Amino acid sequence: MNPNKPATTQAISDEKNSFTLGPLQVGPVCCDPRPVIEVENVSLRYGDKTAFDKVTLDIYRGCITALIGPSGCGKTSFLSAINRLTDLIPNCVIGGRIRVDGQDIHTAESNVQALRRKVGMVFQKPTPFPLSIRRNLSLPLREHGVTRGSEIDAISEQVLRDVGLWDEVCDRLDTAALSLSGGQQQRLCIARALALNPQILLMDEPCSALDPLASGVVEDLISRLSGHYTIVIVTHNLAQARRIANYAAFFWVKERAGRLVEFGPCQHIFETPTHQLTAAYISGARG
């Protein structure tokens, strides 16, 4: 944690990447105290509807940050704003400033394709392409300029190993990705995001559509990725957030808009929250 910043805050109120990936190691890691994502007074509207309003927080490099709060408080919209998926939504207007690695992502010079390569996204429901397992990984690589077959094969094998899927699918890479189980599909989608060697992974309830066993496998994978990637995850599972996150941001709806109520180290949020509303939500008295 950055010693120059308070432990909690209340807020109701292109570098070129290499495609080389090494084996991920299991074990504890330390967060880098420098923020990789800086969000300053950001608001987002869909036409006349405000999804969230005046959110300010830092996302720290190498950490897992969980976004918690009830449905409809702007968590998914906040996640989508970080890699400009909101650009694809008509009448969506963003105010304030978001910096990724110190660069304002909304300037005229910002390269959206480079941003989305740096900031990968995994959705609530597994979204494999209706193609083979192999092509699910090779297609985004080719789109981003990796054309040598040997390099594509090496990256594909590595990311499948990283998500624990290689031994399960190595003898059927040319079969349809949609023939995989739900948990396998979600791990394939995570592998597809990792293939582009992002710095940041955004995850929108990645376990909510899975059975408990598959959810546990994906949760363990997320924990193992911590330190190697900066992860921002939306989850309604408070026990999951407490198990895997380094930081938590609690959102609530006030005056028809999502607001950041409290942000800080996960242990503080769950054990000694500053705001009464946070305490009520964590205890189950609200929400």
C-alpha cells in the first residue's frame, strides 16, 4: 500500500508489450505501491441515466481489487470504462479522467486497440468464439500482428498451461470450443485474454455462471494470477472477495446513481469498515 495515501477513502460525494509468457508460480506476492490505474472524479451516463457518479480511486499494480455492492450500482459500467468498452454503447458519456500507466485514456492520441491489448476483459458468461479451441487463441494473436505459426503455437500452449487447461484439451485443439464445459470455456476465455500479454485483467463476475466446483477452479486461478497481473473483479460473492482480494471498493446507489462509499485494504473493509453503510452491507443487514 502506498504509505503516502490514507488506508481508506470515502467517496459519497503505449508502451510496446512482448508476447513472451513464462510459467506462473504459485505463492504470495506483494503489491506494488504505485497505482497503475488512476480514476479521478469519473461519472458515466447512458443518455439521461447516470450509471455512477464522481468516483475517485487508485488501482494498485499487481493487486486484486474487488468491486462489491448490490446490483445496479455501476460496478460493471465502471469496469467497462477502464478499457473503453463504453465507446461501443450509443449515448454513453464519460466525465472525469482515467489514467492507465499515467496516460489519459480519453485523449485524441489514445490508441484504443493498444489499450484493449494492455487491459483484457473477461465477462460474466463465458464467451468463446464459435470456432475451434486453437482458433480461439490464434485469432486475436493474428489480429494483433503475430503471424508465425510456431510463435502462435508456443503462446497458445503456454497460456493453456497457465490456466490449467492444456492437459485437458491438448489432444483436441481442433474441436469446437463450445463443446467444453462452462468452467473450461471460462478458463479458455481467460487464456485468450492472457495470450495478448496484458498488464491488467478486468473480470465481471467470472464465476457467477459456473457450478461450485468450476467456480472454485477459476477462483484458484485468479489467485494464482495475482502479482503477475493487476486484476479488477466485480463480484457479489463477499466470501470470494474476502478470500482473494487485496483491496475492495464498495459501491451503493444514492440519488439514482452509483457512488463509491468506501475503498481500502480488503481486511479493513471487512473487519473495521469506516462507513456505517459498508458495515451494514458486509454484515448482511443491507443489500
